[in-house]
Amino acid sequence: MKALKIILLLTGIQISATAQTNDTIQQKIVWKFDINREIDAVAARTVSKNITAAEQQKADYIVMQLNTYGGELGAADSIRTRILNCKIPVLVFVNNQAASAGALISIACDSIYMHSGGNIGAATVVDQTGGVLPDKYQSFMRSMMRSTAQAHGKKTVIRNGKPVEVWHRDPEIAQAMVDPSIKIEGIIEEGKVLTFTTQEAIKNGYCEGEAENVAEVLQQANIINYKLIEYEPTFIDAIINFLLNPVVQSILIMLIFGGIYFEFQTPGIGFPLCAAVLGAILYFAPLYIEGFAANWEIIVFIIGIILLLVEIFVIPGWGIAGISGIILIIFGLTMSMIDNTVFHYEQSFNISVIVKPLALVVTSIFISGIGIMYFGKKLLTSRIFNISLKTELNADEGFVSVETDEKSFAGVICTAITPLNPSGKVMIENEIYTAIAEYGFIEKGETVVITRFETGQLYCEKKTLE
């Protein structure tokens, strides 16, 4: 027993209640954890981690205390799938609300208990602004709600003196929580999305009983002689959960792209590249640890980066390599957010699951692009970047000294030997110099004119036709 306590404490698990009797032989182990938040990657991680820990500790029951107004469809599907495939009976205590994604998760559990004044339902799929999404998304959600209810099978009841088989959870009721066009006599009118109160849920077979706390839930479930083990998040959990926050993930994506861009524009500095690598590590590490990001998804991202490098340094321009690289980068970043257990158990894929992760990645890249366009030139010409450059430039590396006489360069016409976007290389009298384009993007091979020389840096622009 002492060894078990030490293991539990080291993993952030506390024994929060002891047995209800002194008889330890028949004592049941009840594992309890809370989900009091929006349904997202953090919630999915919490559920998966607790179910795995409960299985390892050979718990007899799992109690999930739930209070949520909904969240991401992909995360909800991941949680639903994990619960349905759990061999340990899962009891959910709806301690206030189980709306939208919360309803789907609750229906997946073996038993549902609700707090007085609680609600369950309203599972229509909506966008970030609350607008109802097209029917293809609703169809997917209806199917998930229906199949989740059916997963609990049927039971035999006596009607008019005869045994009749009925669903333990009526699938029609489940999909009525999504679709306002469904009408069920005596339960919901057409044109309204179904939401049950606690008493209505009990009456219609979507709740086993009303309870005020976990102790009452266990009492109603006839679990008397038990040991309650409650999971408490550790410091490591807090760090991982922080990195899994969509806002933080968005910032890390912007850091990756911003770092890559500035490293390309100022090769040899090192700091932007380090920032990009750090951003990639912080982005993928928690997703990989928690089983979201698979090896192939990270490899796809790396291949995308390589193709982008080939496009920029080997075959400048915007061709197949560059476009393919960007697509693979976006694909790798997006797919790494999706729990692969969904594909493992369901062996299918629905586009609805990818919508929100893809939107987050594309939006982050778009914002990063705007930031680069606005701040890029200012940063590249600032002292922050200038003081980071090499103090010695050797001739055998292709560098030559630049005279401090501005007049010796101003007005000189030369050729761009690399793309300038805005930094690149120009050839002046068979010598290679680094230059920055004053305006826009200059292609390799274009004729340019030197406009000025400041703080050891040449500036140029396209030569206009006379």
C-alpha cells in the first residue's frame, strides 16, 4: 500500500477518499477526474491520460465530473472514441452543463448523473461566431450522436404485459439534440434543438439519476465499499496544457514562419533560425508526447521546409517545389493537431474534424505574413540585426570591403545575382556585394541601380526604362 501511495504522489495522483468500510478485500477502486473547461486538445489530453492511468491501476470504475458549454468537434470525437473503447465503466457527473460537445461526451459514458438544475443537449455544430455551419457538418454530428447512443445497445422492458427491446439511449433523441427538423412526439417540436433538464433527461433515459456530489453518484450507482483516487494536475501537465492552448499554438506557428523568413533575409545571423527551431520544438513536442502528432506528420513538415529551402536557394522563383513545400508545411502542422486514435478506432476520416485546426494554421500564417510585410524591412535595417553580423568577412567567402565614400556607389548600375526580397546579392564590377531592395521584390538577373550607402549597407532599386 505504501508503494502504491508513493507511485501515485510522483505522478500527481492523490488518494482523496478512503474506503467506506474497513473491509479491504472487496474494496473497489474508483478513479475520478474533472473536465471543467471548453472541450479542446487539453481536455482530450486530460481524458486520455486519466483513462490510461485508471487502466494501469486496474480501477473498477471511472468517474468524470463534467461542466462544459462545448468546444472543438475533433477533440470531442477523440474523447468520445476513447471512452467508448474503455473497458472500465465510465460514469459522468454533469455538474451543471453538458452542452454541445459535452452532450456527445456524456452520451458516450456508461452512466449519466446530473446535478439539480443541470442541462444536456444543444449539439448543433457552429462556427467561431456562433453561426450554424452547413448541413454536411450537421450530418456528421447527427451520425456521431446517433452511433454513440446506439453503442450502448438495447434493453428489455415490459410494455402492455409483454417484453419489448428498446434502445438504452434512444438514437432519435440523440440526433434531435443536433437537428431542429426532427420532431419527437411528447419530447420536442419541429424547429427546435433538443436540450434536457435533469428531470427530463431522467424521464427519457438520458440520465440515471440526480446527484449533488460525487459521493451521491457512487451511492446511486450502488458503489459502497470503495477507495476514491483523484487525479491532480502536475507542473508538467500545466506546461503541456499551456503549449496546447490554441492561442499559444498560433503564436508558435508565427514564430516558426517569422524565424525562417528573417534567417533567409539575413543569413549567418543565427538568431532567427534558433527562434524558428525553438518554435517548432515547442509546437510539436507536446503534441507528440500526447499522441496527437505522429512521426509521419513531423516528417511531412520537415520535407515541406526542405522543399521551401530548395525553391529559395537552388531554383529561385515560385514553382512546384515552393508551392509543394508550403502545402506540406500546412498539412503537417494541421494534421499534428488531430488525435490519431480517432482514425485507429473508427478507421475513417471526416473533413469536419480538420476544419478548425486548418483554420488556425492558415490564419496564423496569414497574420505572420502581414507582420513580416509590415515590420520586415524595419527589422532588417535596424541596429538589432546589424550588430549581429559577422565582424570579419573574408574574401575567400565571396565578401569584399565597402568603401565609406557614399558617392562611390550611389548611381552605380549593376545586376542582381540572387533574388532580393528584400536582401540579396548584386554584382558590381565582378565583385559580389550584399544589398537591400528599397521597394518590393527584385528577381535574379534584373538590372538595378544603387540608391544609397548607409552604415555599411548598400540599398538599390530596379532600374527603370528611359
